Amino acid sequence: MNYKRISIVKTFMNNRFIESVEKVYIKKNLKKLFVGDTVKIGVFVEEGNKERVQFYEGIILAKSKSCINFTISVRKVFQGIGIERAFLVNSPKLASIEILKSARVRKSKLYYLRNIIGKAGRLKQRVKKK
């Protein structure tokens, strides 16, 4: 009996099953998100028995793609203190993602922005080609 072939078939079947389940939850109307973009994210917040949308605006520092577990790390500076938050892009808790500005960066992770204060942390704007 060829056990190696059986294990390959099992993993293939498991992957197909997982993909079919995840396909239901993946959002289809998303714009392309790039590291360095300034985004405004609407998050559903429950307060008591009411639900409202709270907006979070910042720069995308990093993104990691893993099918349904696509996450972005967003950083904003509020009253001189840097705040970072990770968002699951396909989560039902996200109401909207709006791209405000795009920046031209040459790195995939912008963790160096954590150590920079003030105007030095500005990113060069990306020019859109027509």
C-alpha cells in the first residue's frame, strides 16, 4: 500500500473542503490595499443594546495574506502616543475600508515609523498614472 499517496490525497481533500467553507466568508468588494496607504476603517461597536460604526484612521504598516485570515496593521498617532491595531479584513465586524491617500514606499513592513516622531514620519505621495 502506498501511504504517501494516500496522505497527499487526504491533504488535497482537506484543503478543498477548507477553501469551500472559507469562500462564503471572503469579502468580494474590497479594493487593493497596499502598505503605506492611509485608510479610514469603519468598525461595528456594540454599546449596551445599540450598535454603531466607529472610524479608525491611520497608515497601513504591514499586511499578511493567508486566504480568509488576511490582516492589516494600522497605526495612528493620537495626542502624541502611537496606537497600532490589527484588523481582520474579512471580518463581519468591519463596516467599510476607505483609502484616503496612497504613499510610495519600498518596504513591505513600515515598522521604522514607530521610532520616528513628527514631520519625519511623513511618506511621499504616490502619483496615480492614467
